[in-house]
Amino acid sequence: MTFIADTMLGILARWLRILGYDPVYDQAMTVSQMAEAAKKPDSVLLTRRIRFHAESLIQNTVFIPHEKFEDQLRYIVGLYNLKINGPFFTRCLKCNREVIPVAKDRARGKVPERTFEGTEEFYKCPECENIFWRGAHHKNTLNKLDRIFNPNHQV
């Protein structure tokens, strides 16, 4: 399944990427470009714009009835029965390409020195060349996912 997220759903697209999915999200995409992308097999446009859905302006459209990204994410995961048990952070959050492991010495000078010294595994986006690592954001994100999907989450 390929998701095309309209410009109102950038945060949802980011969280789908965190989960390892491949949403198309480009703020420069026009309505006609989104409509064309949604015509492809196994593609669906995710939108908060009720007129896209109500007037059937774009085929294969799902209206997201929630404002908060947590509710949006739960809605899409439930609607499409998406896997939410990892692996996480396999895609670049900026350009959506799959990240690849990179040797630690290749990260020197591209990450904070303290991060470089305290981290052994680094990943690189082959498109935008951003460097990623499992820092505090990784644990915080996993905790947030647990809060979103586990109603019995304990703080």
C-alpha cells in the first residue's frame, strides 16, 4: 500500500515513516499530481480536506476525521491493519529514502562530538546524506508509540 499524504498531514506522514512505511509527502505536490499518484494500484490519498473525499474529486481517497496526529495514526493503522512492531526508523524522515548503515568514522564531523563519542551505530540517507543515530529521541519516540497504541501505558 502506498499512502499519499496531502499537505495537511505532514506529521502523520512523518510518523508513518517512523513505523517503516513509505508515504509520499511533498508540500509542492499539486492536487492534480496527488490525484495522478492516487490512481496507481494499491495507492490511496490520505486527506483532511473533506471536499476531496465528499465530491470524489480524487479516486482512492480516505478522509482522516481526526485533528490530532495520534488519533490519525491510530485510525490509519486500524483501517489498514498496519504492522506497528518495527523495525522503526528505517526511512529518512526528511526525504523518505531507506537509510543505510554507515561506518562510524564517516559520521565524524557530521554529528555532535559528544554523540560521536558515545554512539557506535550510525545510519545515512543516500539521498539527502543526513546522519541518524539512536539517541534520546529514539527512546522518546518508542515511548510515544507505546502511549498511542497501548491503552494501559504506564508513565
